[in-house]
Amino acid sequence: MAGGFVLLVWLFGGVGGLVAGLVLVALGAGLRLPARFFWGLAVLLMALAPLAILFGGLPKTPAPGPSFGTRHMAAHVLVGLSLACAAWAGSSELVGMAAGERFSLQRYVGLLRRKESPSLAPPEDPPA
């Protein structure tokens, strides 16, 4: 799972995404930090993004110009890191790494093949 995560973060985030992905995998899989740590980090980083825009300066005109995005790269990076943290937390919960289990392909395939529980089955038609 860790290799696939790093590749996807690299695909979407470039070289910075590769570095962020490697750090997140080292923290999550190497140090075995719980998923709630990454959820909290994702919320914190997302909350800091508007502050980065404020500190970078709001536009003087009613509509921001083309340079607005390039002047506020800190907010862009914070949002990207937040999304990467949330992706790691969610995927680690999905495959059981958040509970301290080792990732196994067999368990992951079992999760994908899991049948619906009987309580979720659609109601049967009443007899006519």
C-alpha cells in the first residue's frame, strides 16, 4: 500500500508530492502513528491555508488577477499536504494499518470481495 500511495502522491504533487508521500509513509508505516494523528494534521493544515492567503495579501481590486495564485503558493502547498494526510489516514483505516495490523494483499482482496450484510439487503416484495 505504501508504494502505491507514494506513486499516486508523486503523480498528483510532483517532486514535492514525492517527498511528502515518503515522509507520510515513514510516519505512518515506520513509526506506526495512528490514523487520528493524520486526520488531525489534515484539519490543521487545511485551517492554516486561509491564514496563509491573508498573510500573503488580499488583492486590492474586486477580482483577483492572474498573479494571485502564484503569490499564494504557501496556501496551495498547505492544501496539498492536507489532502495527502487525509488520503493516508483514510487508506490506512481502510486496509487496517491504522489498527496496527500488517498490510497483506490477501486481506485487501477480502475487503474488496466482502458481501453485503443481510441488514443492508433490499426488502423483498410482499406476496401478491
